[in-house]
Amino acid sequence: TFTIKGADNNATLSLGQNKINNNGQLTLDDITVNGSILGNGTVNIKGTVTSNVNSVNSSVPTQDQFKAQNYTGNRNNFKNSNIENGASLTINSSEINDGINLTDGGTVRVGDNATLNVNLTNASTTATRYHVAGVFAKNGGNFISGYKSNVNFNTGLGQAIAIGATRPTGTDS
């Protein structure tokens, strides 16, 4: 169990090419994280949290790792996310990757009066841009939104929520 709490309004954790590999209970509280949150643990969100993933600070896979239907890369970003009541999580990615990628059976829970914003890139001209999702779980998972929660997906040409669904093939348009 570990908590990262921002000490002031502009608190930022920049990971460079590193990542947080969470396999337990990680709480992020009033902080901006520039980089990837990976692992099989639960990420609890308190206060206002922003995650920025780009080519400088990410551990996302290369395009060679996108195998359309048979994608096997480790992209369980924010697996088992729990956005607590009144909290806010914004995920911004300029890479071609999912906002939240659950391992099978994972859960995204947006609490009462909580907000989830997922903003994915639409800049690529390759077919892989159709493969991304705001929330993706290949063989099953859960998305639970609470009373007066606010959920927004800007996925460009991708999908908002894909649970137990296959990705488009490389030739789908």
C-alpha cells in the first residue's frame, strides 16, 4: 500500500522513460503524473489527478506490438481504477494506446460526483489508431459509474469502452 500526495496545487511527478509498476494498492492524491502507471494492482484516485502519456515519458508498446485481435503487450494502465467520491481523473495520451487497459476481470469505478476524462490521440495515420479504447478489457471486466458521476471520452477514431470485445483488424476503417 502506497500513497503519492501532491503537496501543492502544481505537484507533478515526471517519470521520464520509467514507470510506476503497481502490484498492490496505490493511491494518487492531487497530483499530475507524467508517465505510465502499470501493474496488476488497484489505483485509487483522490482529489484531482492528471496522467499525461507521450513519446518522451511513456512505457507504451511500439506499433509492432499491436497485433490487432491478438494484442499481447503489457498495457494494463490504471488497472482496477477506483475514482473515489468527488474525485477527478484525467488521462491524456498523445501515444497510440488505451486510456485504461484492464487485465481480465478488472474494474473501473467512478464514484458519486466523480469525474473521469480520457483524451486519446487522433494524430496517427496508421490503422492502429482504430484499435485504441478509453477503457479496454479483452475478455471481460467492469465499468461502474456512481450517482451524478461525469464520464467523458475523446478517443478520436477509437472506441469509448470495449469490454469483452475484439479490436478491429488492421484493415478495418
